[in-house]
Amino acid sequence: MRPLTNMCDLPPWEIASRVFNECPRPLHIQGVRSTHRHFFKLLDRLETWDERARSYQDYMEVAFHLHQWRRQKDPSGQLSLKNSYLRFLRGWLYDANSVEGAVMKGWVESRLGIPPTFHGKRIQSRESDAYLDYMRERLNGAARTNAILSQLDLLYEFVQYELARRNPERRHMTLYRGVYDFAEHEIVEQPDNTHAVVRLNNLNSFTRDFERAWEFGTLVIEARVPVPKIFFDGAFLHAGILQGEEEVLVIGGEYDVTLRSY
């Protein structure tokens, strides 16, 4: 499928390309840094990761009224709390093809212009039943919460800020993804058994740990991922944003990858 328009300063086709992966440029969602400029100025003054993580959580609660929902005693108020960005991250960790997964993939499509290639089944075009099913889940999921796409905007910008703060010179991360087949992705070129050009789904779970990747498949995709395509870094989970598995969520497109098999 051809990319749509987006909310970045680079066109979708460029973000999804191998050229971008080789020579990445910073990505920013339009208006997020300026809208929340006081928050990012606060982060500049904080020296430790724990302080920045705590400030991020506090700011999210105030900016999106999560603190008000927590005080609600009625079931609807508590349900609203569960439907914050935390719920969608947890839902993705449990099942990337869930309603929560559709909303996360929808964020990539609406903000970066890269459509999904798989959600429960292969999506061949926007006219297909598979795409309509994905859109139905995406819209139903987004309707249950307060500005979930805006919450995910700030999550992405915070993650990018933190990655740059920790290592401003770093441009790539070598990550691994275990798969059983290529149902979710498309092989564009394969010159030999160990190298390929793969069109990854628009959002994907990877890990830093090569050995751990084998737990999720009989084939491991090794990719050199540009830092601007890190949507969420699971190494941040220890600081209390979430408690769960340390996954790295990677924005898709075409990647030169190495294929590792038993």
C-alpha cells in the first residue's frame, strides 16, 4: 500500500525507506514539543533517569486528566483510567493483534503515514476486508479513552528525548525479532539464505537479547534500527512506567536484515 500523508517533517515514503535507515534524521510529531515545551524544559534540568521518569508520569496524569479519573469511585471513571496509554502498552505486550495493537498501529499510520501490513491477517490494500477489520478495531479502541493518540505522541517524543539524552551520538541499535514465518512481513529481496530486504509491519516488537529472540520463533531477524524509529524502549520499564517484558517497539518500513536460523 502507498503511504498516506503524515504529521512529521519528512514524507512517509522517506521514513519507510532503506535510505532513511542508513542515514536517519530526527523525527518529531508536529506540535508536540512546542505544546509541551515547559515539560521538556523541566526534563533538561533533571539529572537522573528516575527523576525524568517520575516527572513524565506526573505530567501525563495532569495533561490528560488521569489523576482525576483515579479519584472516580464509579466504574466508568475507573474504566477511563484503565484506558490510558498504559493500557495500550500492556495490551500490545500481551497481543500485538488485539484492539490495543490496532490503536498502536493506527498511531503509526496517522502520525508517520506508514500503514500496517498485518493485523490478525495480511493486509493487502485499503480496500480489503482485512484493512476494514483493522480500522474497526482501531476506531473502537481509540473511542474508549481520552485523546489516546495525543498520549502516544507525547510518549514517543519522551522516548526520543531520553534516547538522545543518554547517548546523543548514537544513530542505530542492533535488535532481534523471533518469527516462525513471514506472514506479518514481506520479503522484498533475498539475495541469499542469510540476507534479505524485508518490509516490516508498521510497528513491531524486537529485543536487544539475541538468545531471547529464539523464544518467539525458529528464525531470528537481525536489524540495524535507526534511533528515530524506536517508538518505545522496554529498558525504561524498570523505572515504574510499566512492569513487564523489556521489548523495544520499532516502527516499520523496508529494512536490510540478516536472517539467523538453527
